[in-house]
Amino acid sequence: MINSTANQPADFLVVHQEPHAKLNIECRLYLEGVVDQIEASRVRRVVGAVFQDLTRLLECLKIIEGHLRHIHTAQESLAFFQLIQDEARSLLEFIRTDALNCDQISGELADTLDGITFALSHDLRRVFEGENDATGDTPPYVVLGRVHRAHDVLTNCLQQSTVSLAVVFDQTLVGSKLFDNSAKRYRQSLKLCSDLAELRQLIQESIAGGGDPNDLTAGLERFRNESLEFLMYSDWPQFESLYERIQISANDPSALAPVLHQFLCYLETLLRQVKMRAVLADARSAPSPNPTERSWENNDVLTYQSQDADRSPDFAFAA
């Protein structure tokens, strides 16, 4: 559990705390309502504690948001992320040792909590790997780039985790009800469509025998490092599994071929799912204040759709 009194944020962040650092009241009231409606007392305690820690971590990220462009506080901002890492790991420990051992939780809730631990552990590793190598001699712009990356990755992960946990108790929930960042999700979804299509092309070339193995390796690594975070976390384990199988089979063409075919099917399914995200549908139907920019973006999305027009979607996940 997160200790709300220990390890307070650095003084400069407390003093300059943004007025919007608290999550919006509608989000808080909604989550409190979800918890209040849980009948089993131990489940109510566990879910309430997880929601409390997720929202506190998001508020910590809100505090630092106003400092992401300040070069002169780059090192302090990076140090603040160590606090966030410590508190996030406390949440992981609580879920693993307390929440998942609660005898009243359902299988669906257990799977969701397990998925949250996987996603958060994965992103903490990505964000903080190599950060101990940073020294006072590291250029401030490099440090600030790391801070930007950490902020975006962790915010996305924590918001997805909050929505996914709430959906267990409210199947009608739409993520934008809790976190209205549709412009950002729109850009992320466009990038994800583009990156999935690019990766699919590399796989198709490898299957046909005309691709450069080095290009495939580089493309997989680039997607894993830059685009995986934009997928729903429930899709990450399968990507990681297929990625590892491709790495293992790289020098054995007979073993690699079926894995590539399976991976291609996986990518095509993901691409169909992403194109069905509500944030893309809403953007296509909404009038644009910038017709030139919107026209280009909509054409880009429609191009992706036309490529798979003959395929019916298997299912869609919430945007």
C-alpha cells in the first residue's frame, strides 16, 4: 500500500503544484460509487485500496505535468519519478500479496488485477531501466526527454488500469467518462494504426522470403519500445510471447515460418480493433476547426480501413 505521509514530493513540486493536480471530481465520485456498490466487504476493501493508489499515482503525475518543459528542474523532476516508482511498486506488492489472495474475489476480478500487475511492472521496467546510469553530467535536455517519456507511459498505463478495473463492475463504462484526453488518444491511435501496418508489412515480406531479417528485428524492437504502450494491456502478453518465439526461432526457418504466420494474424486482428476505437470514429464524424489537417488525418484512417474492408472485426476494445 502507498504510504500517504512518507516520501512526500520534492519541495519545488509542492510549492508549484498545479491547481488541477487533483483528479476531476466526477472521476472520484464515480470510483467511490463503484466501490460502495460492492457487496462483499473484503472485495470492497481491496478494490477501494487499489483505486485509491491508482488515483494517487495519477495525481503525482499531474503534479509534475507542469514541469515537463522546464530544463532547469529536469534533474529534480527525474528524482521525483523515483518516488512514483517506489509507490507503484508498493501497489504491485499489495495486489500480489493481499488482493489476489482474497478468497472473495471472482475469476474476472483476479484476471484484471493480474493484468494490472503485468502492465504496471512492464512499464516500470521500460521507464526506469538504465536510469541509475544518469549522472549530474547528463545533459538536461536528455534528462527532460526521459521525464517526458516516463510521464506519458505511466499516465497511459495507470489510466488504462483504472478503467479496466472499473469495467469489471460496470460493463457500460466508456474510458472517456473518467479521463477525457480524446485529442491525445486520437493521435496515439493514428500512430498505432501506422505502426501496426508497418510491422505487418515487414512480417509479410519475411513470409514471402524477400525481407531483410535485420529490418524485421529492428521493426519489432522499435514497436515494442515505442508503440506497445498504446495497445490495451491485455494484448501485451501475447505480443511478448510471439516476440520471444520469433527471437528464439530466428535462425531456424522451419520453426520461424509458422510463428510469423501466427504473428501476422495477430497483427491483423489488432489493426482491425484499433480502427474501431471510438476516438477515431468520433473524429471522423466531428466537424473540424482545421479542415486541411482533419482531412489529411481522416484520409489516413480511411486508408487503413480500406485495406481490410473485406474483413469483419472480431471484437472491439474500448478507446
